[in-house]
Amino acid sequence: MERNTGVIYEGYPSMAEIIAANGWPSEERFAKGPIAVVECVQEIPCNPCEAACRFGAVEIGTPITNTPQIDSEKCIGCGVCVAACSGLAIFVIDKTYSESEALVSFPFEYVPLPEKGDEVEALSRGGEYLCQGMVVKVVNTRKNDHTPVVTLAVPKEKADDVRTMKRLVLPEGGPGFERIEPEGFLDDRVIVCRCEEITAGEIRSAVRVEHATTVTEVKRRCRAGMGLCQGRTCERLVNRILSAESGITPDQQKGTTSRPPVRPTTFGELAGVDEGGKR
Amino acid sequence: MSRTYDVAVIGAGAIGTSSAYYNAKAGVKVILIDGGDIADSTSSRSDGNILVCDKQPGFDARFAKASQDMFPGLSDELSYDIEWTQKGSLYLIEGPEEYAIAEQFCKDMRESGIDMRMLNHEEVIADEPYLARDVYGGLETMTDGSVYPMGLAYGFALACERLGGTLSLHNRVLAIGKKENYFIIETEQGPIIAKNIVNACGVGAPKIGTMAGLDIPVQARQGQILVAEQTFQVARRKVHEFGYMLTKFQSGGYERPVSERVRRNEVAFVFEPTRSNNFLIGSSRSFVGETVDNEIDVMQALAERAIRFLPVLADIKVIRAYSGLRPFTPDHMPIVSATPVEGFYIAAGHEGDGIGLSPITGQSVADMIAGRETFMDLSPLSYERFGKN
């Protein structure tokens, strides 16, 4: 019995669906260098890929439910669209990497991330094992909002099918499963206040050198808790460090002063509530 | 505590820590006492402006300028980064009537040695790109700057400690007695003996004054501030409306064209960028006792007035508001002075200028106590001028 294929049956698109929805680069184009391959077959109202491309190589146009088309002349295979696609449906293929190998770049949002030089298991669209792949590059930048993009070298004949890699196993009790608030002594270099990037060492210095005795006094000296979240994230940790330094238990520490607004609100919203605002 | 101090400074805000520091620097034995922390009251609920532009021409401006001139070297002197920046300041002028008042003010200030200049419409718009396009003109002051106000107080206090001064924090003063040439200061942690006292308690100065039998005319004038999120550079330096002068000094027959909400809260637009890539929005003024709560009506008026001058603010977020108490005196001038009680000095009543005036105040108090001549005649700051006692 022939199996039904395609995205609604298997959860990933078939080659026929991809070609119909997005097209497929010619082998001549593949021979010229890297190029983006879009595998976005459902008519979803979504277009960050179009906006992300500096070369105007991705076209959706109107209506926004059009499926993306790649202009193979304009595309240089830079891969910016790979991280921009919230559906993880864009890849970059470079069949010019070597005589026998091609590169496949794909978004990979699982920790732990592989490292350059690792040999990993390359998987198909459906998650089935295809071959071994060598990690050539891992890009994980703030510009991409930390959507990591992994590039694997695989045998050339597998390049049209390799679309991801097998997840790596987290070490027992390793990162990923740690308590958000770690037990024990916090190293001086640990960032406690993430908004203002204040370390445990700076907090200790506020207590030891600058005579701070409460969470508020720490905040005024080193800005821990002064940022966007107003201490909602770090106050407990600051309190814990303070307690360890001063011997006063956390529940007996003086709390900070609560001030409006409860959540950040714009000047416009604030001004527009009553008379006088022009909204 | 049986040690005898030459000088006991009561109050560890900007003025008190400065007074303690300059006394310690002069080589005398100092103790700095506060019922709370360093910078626990007005100095932690203020902005960090170091301005001469908002002073009155004449003595007020010259006193402020002398203080401002002490700031550039302070971070090094105190070995503490007080975040001093000096980019000047810009007054915004709303119409021809304000412009005429500002022109006269500019002329008078220049005669007092303050470097200021008028900007026409095109110049002011070019100066800050995000300003409302209808701002009529501007008045620029070249030397104005800002600091992190709490950092200033910590810097002074810690430097005082390094010079051998004693910090007695979280120690409330309960009573003051005098025996021969010594004061006996009763505190929660026992008596402290000192030859001289500096009352640097700001809004709390009258209470300490009463303990020494002095009636000090300082009153709390509340002000509220909005804190913005970290964002792009909305303006590169301090920007405020010239109408601020008119609300500060409650003077002149000129009425600003403002909403009822802005008028009743005495709100005048003040924008202060900070070293932390965000900014503060002020200002309001009201006599409401000693509460430091925030009022939604005041916050709304502050936001409304700010958007009038910087429309781009409408979409930027407010993350916090706070409220502080300015130590106000009837003539808007501080009291930096000896008193009829020998050895008892007052350094208080700086209204909204205590951060900016702290170095020169501390220096002057140290000079008075040491019997040295002050850098200029400070009789306009005398306690006697109020005709008390």
C-alpha cells in the first residue's frame, strides 16, 4: 500500500510539495555556490524572511499568505533568512564545498549545541538517520536572537535530504536542568542582576566596602535591581548574598520600596489617561 | 563612646557627607552621624543635575558656579566615580513673551559670569533632533553637568572615612546638650562628644535645630520624577523648559500655556539623561507635608508635559516613579551659617540644589569652623537673615 506523503500526513513536506510551493534551484545554480532553499509549503501569513534579506532575494509580496520564492540570481546564500524564519523552514545548501561533500545549514534550537569539529548524526526532514556529518560552523548571535544555525558537511548526494542532526545528550545533572537559583556560594563573577549586569562580586563590595545593609542600599550603590525588571528577577538573590554577608536571615531583611508603575507603561499611555493628553 | 570629636556632622546626605569630607580633609577629627544610611533621604530621591542655569543672577549664580567648578576633579579626588558629565544644558522657550524674559535673564547671568547664549528657532531645533517642531527658541548654558547623586554622597563619605573620619550610620540622634565648650549628642548608640556640630539634615534640619534651641525655617517641598527604560539617545544632554524658572521661584506675572493638570501640580518639563543610557523626567512641586508617595495625577502631568516637548517619548516606557522632599527656605537660598549657639552650624535648606551646591557648602562649612575666611562673603546664606532667635 502506498503511503500518503506530505506535510499534513507526515508533519514534514514532501519534495513535490516543496517544488510546487517554493521552487527548487537548478543544478547549474547549485554549482555556482551556496543558496537558500525554502521549504515552506503551507499558506501561512508570515514574512520575516522577506524582510530579513538585504539582497531582495526572498519574495512573498501580497497577499502575505503567498509562499516564499527565492531569486537564485540575487541570493548569495548568506543564511540570514535561516535564523529569521520562525517556522525553521529555510536552509542553505552549498554543493561547492569540496569534491565529495556539501554543506547544509539549518536552525537548531536544542542544548547542548554541537561544537565545530564534532561528528554528529545527520537526519532527514522526517528525523531519520541518513549519514554522519561533520560540524563546520555554529552561529549563535544576538543579532539572530540566539537562534543557533548549525552547518554540517555531508556527502554531496545527501545534501538534498539532510535537514537536521540528532540532538546531543545533556550530561547527567548538567546545564539545562539546573535550578534557576543555584545552591551554594555564588562565584564573584556570576551576574546576579541581569538587567544592569551586576555581579555577585559587585554586590559583596557594596556590602563590605560601601556599608550597604539592605537590598535598597545595595541597589543604590551598585544598581542591582535598578533596571527594567526593577528587581523582580534578582531581589531574592541579592537578599541571599546580603544575608550571607550580614548574618541577618532573608525573611528578616527589609524589603525594597514598591513604586508605580506596577509594570512598565509608556509615557503616552500615562499622559493619555485623563484630561490634557492629546490622544 | 568617650572619644571627643572636633566636628560632628549630623545628616549623611550630599551636604552632610561633603561637610564631613572637607572637615576631614582640613585635618580635624570628624564623625558623620545619620539615623539611616548614606544618602537615605532627599539625596537618593533627587536628580543629579549640577546647574548654574536655574539660579538667580548675582550671588546665587556665583555661589553655584563656584560649586560647579569643583566637580570636574572630584571623581579623582574622592577615588570614586561620581559619573560627572559636562555637556551644558538647554532651556526650551515656548513663545515670544518667554523669549523676552529669557533674553533679559541671559544678559543678567552673563554679567554674573555665567556663560549662556540665546538660540533662535532654527538653532534650537538643530540642537536636539527629537524636539517638538514648534519650540520657539532656546537658551544654552555651557558649563552645566550632572552626577550620580547617591554616588556623590558615597564618594564623600568613603573618602572621609579614609581620611580618618568616623561613620556612625543607622544611629538616630535623640537629644543635644551643651557642657562648657562641648556638645553632648545623645544617640541610640550612646553619647557622642563634639566641639562643633553641623546640622546637615535637610528637611529634618528643623528637628535637630529644636534640640539646640534653634528655629530653622526649612519646609518640605515635594517633587516627583519618572524613570524611563534604557533606550536610544532621546537627547544628548539636559533639556528643560524655561518655564521651570517661573515655577521654581513662583515669580512674575507670566502664565504658561499649560493644561489645568500641569498647572495644579506645578509641573515643569525637565529631561536628564543618565550614564546608564536611560533618562529621568521631572519636575513637580508641592507642599504636602513629608510624604514621599507618588500621585498618579502628578505622574500623568509629568508625562503629558514631557511629550509636549519630546513627542518621541509617547512610545517609550516608564519603569519607575519616585518622590523626594526638597528642603525649602522662604527665600530659596540655603542656610550655610554659624548660629547664636556657638559651635553649632547649619548647612541645610538647599531646596532642589543640594547635590550641585554640596562641594562648595562642605568647603565653606569647613572654612567657617576652622576660622578661615570663606571664598566669598556668605552673608546672604546666614541664619540671621530670617531674624530668628
